Amino acid sequence: MASHLVLLGVLIALVLVLEVLNAYFELLFNTQKVALDEDIESGRKADGAVNKVWLGLRLSAAKLIGAMAFVSLYFHELMHALVQLASGARPRIVICKNGGYAEARPWGDSGVYNLVVILGTGLLRGVSGMAPLLGGAAAIFLCVRFLAPLEPAMLGTLADNVSTAGSPVAMLSTLAHSLWLLVVAIGSAKLWAIAVIGFVALLLGWGLTPSSADFYNSAPHLLAYVLAYLTAAMLLPKAWTLVAIGAAGVPIYLWTLIKFNRGGVPWVIGGYSMSCLFLGLLAAFGGLGGTPAVGLASKLAALVVVLLLAAGMYVVFLAGLYALAMINSPSHAFVQRTIGDTGPGVFASLVTSFDTCTACKLHFRGRCDGCGRTIEEIRAAVPTG
């Protein structure tokens, strides 16, 4: 059981660290926009010492960055949409002026379509929220897998080594060693392959982490996944007991969704029961190997290794952005906004969700910057008939 708890702890800590890094990334990115705008305005007034050539290079770089940010945003929303499709819904990607979202609806108006979406969402809502991180990390790992000198079964070997380590300290040491082996493999690749891996990591890094709204919507399911995983770790190899628990919880999930849809309770019950059902069936039909409890830990270890690789790439990406920030901010915007009052506000956004005005196509907190309405006013204006 200790190995399962260690892996869960590492996974949760890893996601939290990535979110903090992402908040700092947004802070750096926004200060660069402020610095560039200040220098453009100074150049227009001709009252500041602005190097026109350097300003032109910065404008060109800003356009390139804007294009990369759009691709990363679309990938981010595409990952949401793919999981929504797997849930049985019909997804639609909408690009806003300051972000985007993936909207899911049933394929038809009949009760069958609605039930399919309810059951699919009951299992995959948490996966949908984490889809950008999972999909981006998988894409980065696949680039390393096929472009660096790695054995086909390298990930499985690393995961097995982690899951069978003798103690928590040994597990952490094995995880660190696994990441180092991947870094060495990347360094051993051909230069063009390293360039491609770096470009993919750079391109996907912008949208790698889920937004605060993604966390807000998927939080009940993430809790349910942890509880289901721990239940499986305690019960396996009794796979059919796990299946029975899961099957018994599905009708309770449907009942609470109709009669007691408060505080995310239905989503916790649905995520827990359907995850137990899924893990039980996976173990019963050999998907977790001959020793299901060890196989379960190995699957989680593989996920942690893939996310560690993506996190390492993201740290390098953020360090490069920080270096550019120091070069690219001749105004005082960088220092003022990093050390001043704006910094804490950016980090506070990690725990405060946002709303979307579909009329203005803007994400906002409090009031929409376009029409000035609150989310309550926007909802009240939607026709109910």
C-alpha cells in the first residue's frame, strides 16, 4: 500500500507544482506584453530612447509567439474535445478573444443519447479536465520515444522498476533515475531530432496545464479517482468485488444526479463507482497483469514518469522565457509586476475559477470586460423557452 500512496503523492505534488509554474508563466508572458506596448507607445511619441531595429525584432517575435500560442490553445481545447467525444458527447471547439473552451452536447434529443452522455461523463469528466496535461505529456513522450534512442518497452521497464522499488525513498530515487535516463536518451539523439523534440515541447508548453476552470469542473472527479484507486489498491486481486462495488454505485449516481445534484456529490459518486467498475474489469480480464496490485502501481508509475518528462521540459521552457523577460523588458514593467501587487493576484487565480461570456467571447472573473455583465446577468438573459 505504501507504494501506491507514494505514487499518488508524487502525482498530486507534480500537478500542483506545474500549476504554480503555469501561474508564473502567465505573469512573465503578460509583463512582456506590457513592456512591448510601453515601448511601442514611446516610439510613437518619439520621446523615449527606443532602438527601432530591436523594437522591430520584438514585434516580429511577438507575432510568432502569438501564432504558437494559438496552436497550443487549439491543442489544449482539442484534448478536451477528444475526451468529450469519448464520453459519448458531440464536442465543439470555440476560440475566444482571451482563451477558448470545448462545448459538449448530446448527439440527439432522445433519452438514450442523454444517458450515454451522463454515463460517459460520469467516468471521464475528470479525465476531460486534465486532458491538456495528459495529451500534451503523451505527445512529448511519443516524440522522445520515436526520435531518441529508446527501447520500445522502455516506459514499461521504468514503470515496473518504480512500482517494485523496496521503499518510498527507493521509489523516489528510481523515479529520478528514470527521468535522468530519458534526458540522456534525448541528449544522445541526432541534432535534428533534439530540435524537433524541443520544438514540440515549446509549442505545447503554452497550453500544457489545465486552467482553474478545468480544475473547478473536474475537482469532484479527481477526488473520486483517488478514492477509487485506493479502493482498488486495498481490494486487488479481488477484482470482482471491485466490480460489484462499482456496479452498485452507478444507480446511486444516476439517482443523486436527478434528486440531489448539490456540491458535486453526484460527480464524486459517479466518478468513484464507475472508476471502481473500470479498474475491476481491467484487472479481471488481465489488463493489470498476473499481479493486479503491482500492475496498478506500475500503470500509475508510467503516468508519473511521462508527466515528469513533460514537467522537466516545461521547467526548461520557463527558464528560457525568464531569460527573455530579463532581456526584453527595458521598461520597469517586469520588475514592478513580478514583485509588486500583480504577482499575488496572478497566483490567486489558481484557486478562483472564471466564467465565459459567449456573446463577447471573453473569459472573465467578476464582470465581463466586453459587456460589463456578471455571470448571473448573462444567465438571466438566456431564453428559457
